Amino acid sequence: MKYSSLTDRVKGGAADAWDLHSVAKQARSRGDDVIVLSVGDPDFATPDAIIAEALRAMREGDTHYTQISGHDDLRQCIAEQHQVSTGQKVGAENVIATSGAQNALFASSLCLLDHGDEAIVLQPMYVTYEATVQASGAKLVPVVLDAETEFRLNPDVLQQAISERTRAIFYASPSNPTGIALNHEEVQLIAELACKHDLWVVADEVYANFVFNGDFHHIASEPGMAERTVTIGSMSKSYAMSGWRLGWAVAPTEMIANMEKLALCMLYGLPGFIMQAGLYALQHCSAERERMCDIYRQRLEYLYDQFTSMPGLKPHRPDAGMFMMVDVRGSGLEVPEFCQRLYDTCGVSVLDATAFGASAVGHVRVSCTVSDDELREACDRIAAFLETL
């Protein structure tokens, strides 16, 4: 039987990178002595108060159809917090609640891009970006952030990537996988080019609450960007709510209206009790969020110190998030062999970062979403593995 061309466009090219992770996850579920450092799901449970709020909302009847764009009070809260962070004047009409940040990203692609268009994406990029952009029929144009310059944005490379077909620039800051946050000069450059060439910018800011040092720079704050920016956020990481699937987009009202049309066809509104839990988290759980951020910072500092002392490894210190990129070429092994042998001999899984684009070749992504004890044990095992090479 014949399928549409869409099914080919959403395949992406990074599926194989997750094979080892799947094996490790299955082994872990069987009780095997395996430490999984290849996934970005927070190891913290959703705070009890958030769960209690969801239960309260369900018991009081918020289990029916909801507004397609989301509860007004949730959208207003997101707008108010966005305005405080960016200075951009927005209201509930500028917000749509989505099924996680991925849904917001996918909807943005379909609403902004068309066949024959080009979309610039900063690389390394999260693995779903390729299929997300290609689903629209547009061509993804990667702009490489070089590991040799600590994944910083090269102005010349970005300018050269823009063509008459370019319609949008997509980026995640802080980045998954690198943990690097764009500095003010980099954000200004993107804003200036977007205004000059009349481009949209889709800014994935899922990890914005997990910046460890210095200020975070929102592109929506830059002159001329309010009318051309889609800012994407999520509850998944900041509040340990990855399984709740609650995200959002903040954008001009016309863009939100178009995303609502799409949501009507593919989502038909989020569960009300989940949105009430999300609202409670945003209003009352900043202390829990900050605690998790501090724990991730401490864990990543520990990893950086440990990997720096291990022969053959070169870690990159992240600005934010829950991941670290590590150059393993000094081990003498190609990355797929490094990952497989590490798992086979020591029971530690890390992710081949090639999945995030050619600019990540030679690197693995290591997650810190395990307990401190497991993290120490994993480092001991990795050090022992390197000694055998």
C-alpha cells in the first residue's frame, strides 16, 4: 500500500543512535546492574503538591473538553511570567498551551514553513528538529556550532546560510545537547539578521530556568522581534513533569490563531486537570524548581571535574541544563565503538552525539539525571574502562 511523502520526511536520520539506550533501558527495567546516562528525563518525582492539585481538579470535575488554546488563567500566568522575563508586552491571547514543547515546535514548523522554503537550525540540534522541519516540506539548513570554539555561534557562517528562500531560524537556547546558552551578542546577531531579512525566529527555551551562571538572553526582548518570534516553553524539565506533556508557545496573536486551527485538528485541547496542575506549579513551586536546578549544577560540576581528570576525555562545561558533551576521540575509539564497549564491559550507557548533527561527531552526550551515588559509580566505571584501552 502507498503512504504519503510525509511519512518519509518525518523519519529523520538519527534513529540508530537510540538503539543502545533502548537496550540499556530494558536491561535496567529487568533489574540488571546498568546505569543509564543516555536520556534526559528528570530523576526527580513531580512534587507532591502538583500531583495533589491535579487530583483536586479531577475530583471537582475538570475532566471534560477544554478550550483549544488552553485555560485562560494558565495562559495569563504564562504571559505574565514571560513579560517579566523578556519585557515583551503580551497577554493570554499571545499564548497557546500545547502537548509539550515538541507539539509547539511541530506546530510552529507547519504554520511558518512551506514546500520550497528553507529553515536555518543551529547545530548540534535536538534529534527531532530534522523531522519537525522536514514535515512542512521545507529544507533544513544547519549552521554548525563548532566544538573547537565551545559551540559558539560564528556570525559569518550564519549570514552565509541565509538565502532568498530562508523563512525562519530555529534554535534551542540553552541547547540540548550542548548545554550552551547563547550570549547577548549572539542573540543580537540573530535578531538583526531576522529583522533585515524578514525572518521568523523560533526560540526553544525549555531549559531557560536551568541557567547556572549569568543572565539568560531572550530574543523576544530585542528590538523588532516581538512580531516575529515564537518562544517555546515547557513544564517537563523545570518541574519534573515530562510525562504530563504540558508546554506552550508565546507569539503574535495571528500566529497563535493559526496554531489554534492546527490544534483543533490534531489535539483538541489539553486535559483541564493537567493545566490546573501546571498553573499551580508556575505559581507556587519556584523553590522546587530552583532546588532541582542547583542539584543539576552540582552534578555537572562533578562530572566536569571527573572527566577532565580522565585520559582520553575532553568535557565541555555547560551553561545550563542536565547534559554534558564529552569529546571521546582521545580514547582512540570511534564513538559507536566507545559507547558499545563501555556498555558491554561496565554497564554504563551514554549517547552517541552524532544523532545531534555532524558538528557533534566525536562526542557523547552524558546525562546527569541519576542519583548522586549512581553518578559517582558511573564515573568510577568509566575511569576503569578507560584504563583498559
